[in-house]
Amino acid sequence: MLTGSVPGAFFVVALPAMMELTQHAIGVWRLETMLDEYYGARGWDVATGLQRREKIGELELDWIIPELEREDAIR
């Protein structure tokens, strides 16, 4: 899921200044897990991070589905 969304150097390079600001480092695996939990809690597609038709319907936003389909932004 993270492909293209977060630069790899963000996880590979540990800058001393950053380590002073926090006691915990977040690895890629943890960020992916957190995103999966976030997307799942909101009823989004966990694999893509896109809204699901069911959730859009639940929110009574059916009118936007054609636009999301045109943009390939719905699952």
C-alpha cells in the first residue's frame, strides 16, 4: 500500500535530530498496519485505501459514485 506514498529514505535514514524528538521509530511494517486499521475502521478498501461503494451508500453520498468511478477512485 505504501508504494509511492512515502519516500523510502524516510524509513531508512535515521537522522540524529529526529531520534532526539521521539523515543520510538515507526517501521514500514508498523505504518502499513496502522493504515490498514485506519482504512478498515472507516469502511474503506484496505488494499487500496479507496472508499467502498457500501460506505458511500451508508453516508448517503450516492450522487458522487459516478464521478468516483470516472476517476477510478472507488472500490
